[in-house]
Amino acid sequence: MRLGHPRYATLSRFADGDLPETRNRRVADHLADCSRCRQEVAFIRQAGALARSLETPAAPRAILDRVMAQRAAGDRVLLPPEAPGRAAPNRHRWPMAVAAVITLLVAGLFLSTELLEADRGGLRILPIRPAPGQQLSVSYDGDFRFRGHEHLRLRARYRTGSGREWQQLAAILSRDDESFTADVSLPDSVVYAVFAVEDLHGEQVDSRSGRLWEVVARAPDGRPALAALDQRFVDLFVRDEVEAYRTALTMTELYPESARAWSRRWTVERRDMADSIRQFHLERFKALERGLSETPPADPDELAHMAWYALALGQWSSVEYWIREATRRNARAAPLYQAHGAYIRLTPGLDPGRALEELEALWAQAPQPVPAIADAGWWFATAAADWDAAVRWLARLRHLRGIENIGWHLTLTDVFPSRQVLDWVLGPGRDVLLEDPSGHRPLHRSVSGHRRIVAESRQAALARIARIALAGDRDSAAVALATDAVPLGWRTEALEELGSILLEAGRTADAADAYARAAADPIAGPIPDAIRELDGWEARVAAARAELHRRVLQDLVMRFLPDPLEPSAGPAVTVFLSSCAREHIREINRLADMLPSDRLHVYTTPGIGSSPEELGACGLEPPARFDSEGALRRAYVIHAHPDYFITDSRGRIRFQHTKPAEIPRQLEALERTAVPAVQD
């Protein structure tokens, strides 16, 4: 029998610790499974904390009673512009303070979108805007997954003003009554940091819905420091493009004479491809050139950003000048090395041997590994057919780009003798290609989730190595590699390749295992007749499908939306798109072919992306709509564009920030498997 929710008054007493023990335990058990009630408790506590922090008299009881009574009755509450009997503003400040508390409470209960998923605990960091090197006081309320824990881990990603980045354990949080607390010393060089909280085993992670908690260092005048905003932009660009763009706008508003600010803004606005925007930035660039020529900046890293801005705008005559000036002034910002590496790569007629020498020197000088340098090094090494340089730059690329570097084996076998490539990939190169190169687990990912992703990447790499071995008549090595790879994960293309390798090697039963795992995916290609005709084939596929569904449902979430889209007959896909990038348009059109029209919703955000009409002109088949007020973007908690979500038939988010390749599996898992229910 499905139980109802506790009344608001009960939740309020629970938040205040004012319930009898037996009833307190029943409410806690309900909250463990009910996202909506946890959110109400979180906001009640937040409102109470704000109220206690105000050095003002208490609010008139009548106002609060009326608000709470109407709220308990299920009515929305609109506060009057003035409370009855309110004193003149110049005599008392309490009415404004009371309004702030009640507004917070009302907005939290009815209108909040940012915290909808994470009715989880809140992480508070003081001071809000510290100076570099300042000690931070951290307090975490905890969420219900951490009941019974006495200690939690606070993990951090730090960024310096020059762009150096690293992750580390920032502190062990220890329970203090209902909160977990710790002091954290911000390293002197750090201007921006993000944090996540997890248990001591790294299996339960609170990352604030992937947004993380952040610290932005202040400048001496109290503003957010330019370098801090810059590093915030870099950190956000790969996980929340909309917020990154807002950061760039803030940079140009607060620091209008900064090349760093304008180059970051152009990084996003260039995607619009409008001539007027390009012309606007060209004029800004020329104005910055005049200003910097007359008055050199106090911060030499501004010159590094001028070099990158010139390169991004295609101002080739200026690129070399600003690289030279930035180097002469000892600039150390990453954009200098990005611009220099890309400039070497794009210089026509440059001798590959000389280019490799320059790139090696540049790699050694850079304060941290730079992808643009590694890309250029790999390109020139293969162009020069320099084996030693190729494997050296390949190892660096894989460290930067992750365990799977698409197409590496094709380039190697195109340029170098197949026997040389084979001996390397089966020998010293195997560790280079299969190791987890970065060694970093993203802050938002659990230990087991990260292990699963790394294993699937290894599966794809092993499939490539096995194919090279089979092509080189090393059948036994190919079979060993392929059989090791099959159970690692669910990369369908890799599984199909592994099945093909094993079938060619005469290992039909092993090939059937690989093909069965591939066939469990709704988008798998055709299965060879020799496999489909095997006894027990359907049973193999059914077992693989059940296992795949269990794996897919490990990523299941339950997020409530304030105003969900119209319920559909089954799971639906919501996509947030910002540009006419062809690969994204193709992916969404494929989804449109697969889904009924009422189960695919496409939105774009004004101010950063193309309009619905422009997306249609680019070939987008399903109609797009404007998220005109940004309410849906905030409710869904968009990380980047495009961003994909799956909602169930009741409009609740079940998979978030997913990938197009995963969507058919997730839809099938939702439709065919009983998934956890919630109390509404």
C-alpha cells in the first residue's frame, strides 16, 4: 500500500528535531525514498538558518501563520508588497528581512529548479570569496545516503591562474551533530576550485547534480579575480557551456580592457558564425592591440591571451608577434602554449624534423601538458614517419585525451610497417594503449562507475589490438585478446568487432558470446547467420539483455521537475541544442526516426544558441522550441549543448546528461524492466 507524504507541519518539526523518536524514525525512513519531501526539509532548514542569521526582531506571527496555513492547504502564496501595520522603512529593517526569509521558503517549496535533484545536503564554504591561500571553513549537511557515517571525503579540483589543474583529497569531513565539518587551506596559487563529497569508499558521491560546489578567489578590490573567472570559464566549458558563456560575459563587463576576457567570449560566440559577431570581435581585437602597444599590461599573461585571440580570429600577421612578446615577458598562461603549438601545426611548408624539435622544446617549457602541442607533435611525427617520435607523442596524447584515442591504429599501420606496429602493440605499446592514462576519477563519478567506463574503453582498445594481431597472422594472440575483452563492457561496435575476430579465428562459441552481448543492444547491426543458427542463441541474447538492463539501470536517477512536460505514452527524450553542428543534427534526426513525435522534445536557449528556425534550416527534422525564460534549462540542470535527458511516462527525469548511443538501451530498459518507484 502506498503511503502519503508527511504533512508540512510534520516535516517542519522533523527539520527542527522536535518529533518523538518513533515518529522521527518513520519520517526519516520516508525521506530516504522521497525526493520531494527531502527537498522541503532542506529548504525549511535553509530558511531557518537564514532567519537565525538576521540581527532583526522576529516576524509578525500572523504573517508566518497565514503563509504556513495556506502552504499546508496546498495553496501557492503571494506575499503582499507590505505587511499590515508595517513601520516606515527608515525606522526598521525587519520587514525586508522577514520578506527575504519567507520569499526563500516560498520559492524553495514551489519554484526552485536549481536544487530539484539535489535535495541532497548542502556544502557551505566560508568565506564565500576568499583570497588565494586563505583558509576555508567547510560545512556539509549530508544527505540521507550518508546516514550512519562519521566521516566523509571532500575531493577537490584546483586551478591556478596559469591554467595548471590537479585533483586531490582536500579534507576528511567529520560529523559534528547533524553536519560534517573541516578546515581546508586553499593553496596560494589556486584561484578557482570545485568540490564534491563522497563516502570513504568513493561509492556514494554528492556532486550537486554534477554542477559541483565552487570557490572563486577575489581580487584586492573585492571583485572576482580575472584569473579566477578565467579558470571558472575553462572548467565549466566542458560541462556547462551556458554557464561558461555567462562567465565570459561577466569577464568582459568587469574587465573590459582584458584580452583574456574577450578571447574567452569569442570562444563561445564564434559558434554563431554571424558576420556581425566576427566583425565586433575584430574591432575589439584591434582596439586591444592599440591599447597594449601604448601601455604594456602589468600581467604578461594578457599577452598570451592576445596570441590565442589572434589565432582564433585568424589574424595570422599578429599571432607570431604576440607569441614573441608573451614569451619575452615570461608569460606562463596555457593559451600561449596552445597558440604556439597550433601556430606551428598550421605553418605551411614547415620541415617536420624542425617542427618536432620546436614542439619538444615547447612541451618541456609548458607549465602543464597542452593538447594543441601533442596534436601537432603526433601530426608531424607521422608526417615524418619518425617511429620513436610517433609512439612518444601517442603516449602523451592518450594521457591527455583518455584511454581511447580514435583512429590511432589506422594511422600507425598506414605509415609504418605492419610488423613493427604489431610487435609494439603486443609488447611495450600494450601498456601505453590500455592503461588508464590520466589516473583521475572525475569528481562526479563513483569508483565503480569510473571503473566501468575505463573497462569499456579498454574493451574498444583491445578490439583494435586484436584486429592488428589477426591481420599479422598472430591468431593465438588475437583470440586471447578478444576473449579477454568480451566481458569487459558493452561497447556494441567493439563487441561486433570482437565477434568478427573470434569467428574468423574459428572460435564460434566465443564469437557467439560477443555477438549475444552486441545483439542485446537495440541498435546492433545484423548478426551472422552462422551465429544466429547456433543452438541456444535466443537464450544467450535474453541473458545478455537482462544483464545489459541491469547495467543500464545503474545510472538511473529520480528527479522531479516543477512543471513537467506533458506525460507521454512511454519514456520520452528531451534534448537541449545550441548550434547547427552537423553531427548533433544527425544524432537528433536519428532519434526522430526512432521515436514517436510526442516522445522527442528539442529546445534551444535564447542568447547562446541558434533559433528554432535556424536549426530547422540546418536540417533538424523535429521541431525545436525556445526555452524562452531558461526555466527548463535550470530545471534540467544543463551541463553542455547538446544535453540529453530521458523522462518516464509521468514526466520525471530518469536518465540525465546521457549520450545518444546509450539512449536506445535506456529507453528499452525503462519499458521492459520494473524500475524503482517513488511515493507521490
